[in-house]
Amino acid sequence: MSKKLVLLMTMILCAIFLAACNSEEGNAAKAKSNEPLVMVWYPNESGSEMAGARDAFGRIFEEATGRKVEQKLTTDYAIAIESIASGNAQVAFMGPQGYIEANNKSADVQPIVVPSGSSGTLEDAVYYSWLAVPKEKADGYKVNGEFALDTIAGKKFSFVSASSTSGFKVPSSSIIAHFTKQDAYKALKQDDLIEANALFPEVLFGDSHQGSAVNMMMGRADVAAFCDTCVSAYVELVEGKENTAGAIYRVKDDAAAPFNNLTGEEFVLISSTPVLNSPFVVNTSALTEEEITKLTELLISDETTNDQTIFVPKDSGEIGLFYKSGDERFVKVEDTWFDPIRKLSE
């Protein structure tokens, strides 16, 4: 057989092989695009009262990708983190610390957007980490008439989850920074706060921000860490300036579970710390580049910004994940924006 004929046959066989491979890849991509898009939620957003808000996002993701959306609800932060890191879920809404943990597990997990502040930009894209106590006991946390962190020593403390930004990472960093200046606690480490320690004789975890708040109001804990946005549907400001020490909040009369048996109960903030807003993230290995682009563009669009099922008017009385009091919208964000939260673990 001549060399030219051998070469020709080789080229034909290569072409057939490549065509077969492309066909298999194309069929796999087609099959993947026909599978449900799995959206995983933290426990904070998994309650029945949040169903309408979750469904609103389901409609957006379905419009962007053309895929049926499957909502995956969780009772544990770790489940949500593992789901997005493994690619079993393709989209997640999670706190900065949870995102960092998922990204550490898989670099394929990347943020796409965060809700802005009232300015419509990243400049004020923050929410707040609270330390709260029952109203009737609030004076016991003051020194010379001012709330002081020293007063929480020896108290039963409730966090949210070790993977929570505002319910553990931020408050524990502040607590360690404050108390390690004192000889009695100079050896205390952030990880020590996960269980009973020299500072707190008992440590509880609520597994959600709502759960941590309930631990405090039910008397299981003296002090609780949780965030403003996760309890905003259940409580209302009755005195003081919102998100500041001394502000008094009351559980609404029509509050849903787990606050339905605590209506009228009041608590006081003894500390409030701004935290970077939480991102929507995707697993880039489980979605196509085109799908990610479409998701991002639809989230930051004016259509979504003006959708009152997504950004609920603040004074409407309706329950939502995000509220609009100014120019709130979703804005693009990159991994490096969360570096200040990473530094809390250094």
C-alpha cells in the first residue's frame, strides 16, 4: 500500500474518531442541559415562609437556562456547602464564609453577584452581625451606662453555625480580638469557641440565624449571634436606630415559625457589626459558560431589579429574601471581594 494511501486512510479514520467524540460530547451537553438545575439553599432560607421568594428565583433561573429548576432545601450549612462544591447543585445563595469554604473545596465554585446596598453599588453592600440579649436583662450588659463586650464573659452563648459568616466567623473574631488582650483569655483561639471554653461555659449552635435567635429568647442561651436580614421577616424595630447597639426589636404578632410562639417578645442589640453581603455562586464545572453568562445578566438586569417578588418593597409587609428601600439591585462580584472575610481566619 502506497504511503499516500496509508496517509489518506489515517486521515479518514481520525476524522471519523473526532466526529464520534464530538457527537458524544454534544449528546452529553444536550443531556446535561435537559437535566434539572439544582439550586441549594441554606437553612435560613429553607423555611416554608420563604417558599414564594425561592420560587421567584426559580423562575429567573429557568428563564435564563431553559432548564427546570429543582429547589434543594437544607437543615445544615455543611450540606449546602458540600452540594455546591461537589457539583450536585449548580447554584447556591450562601454567606461569604460558606462561599470561601466551598471555594476551598473546589475552585470551580465562583461568585457571580451580590445584592447591593441602597446606593445600588458595592460600596454599601453590607448586612449586620448582631449580638443580642433579652430586653429585661439588657442592663446587665452595660458598664458605666454603655454596652460592653466584657459583660458576656461567663455567659451561655449561641452561634449559628461554624460555617456562618455573621453567625460565627465575624462575632468570634471580634470576641477573640477583645478578650485575648486580657491575661485570663490570652491563649483563647477562635476554634475554641466552637464548644464550651474558658470564656463561655456553654456554647450552642442554632443551625440557622432564626434558630440562634430563638435559643436566646427561649432562655437556652444568654447571648446570641445572628444577622439582621435573616430575622427581618419576623421582627420589627420598636426603639432606637436599626443595626446599632441599644436598638430594641420585637417579634411581630404574625411571625411564622420558629417565632410563632414568641410573639411580642423583645430583645436588645448589644453589638452590631457590618458584614459583606452574601453572594449567589455557581459551580463552573456543572454549568456552561453560556448558562453562567445568562444567569448573571438576568440577575443584574433592570427586569429583576424592578421585580417586586425579588426585591420586596421594604414597607409592604411581604416576606422576601431581599428588600428595596432605595436603589438595591444585584451587582457583579469577583472572588477577591471576599478577601476581608478570608483574613479573619488567618
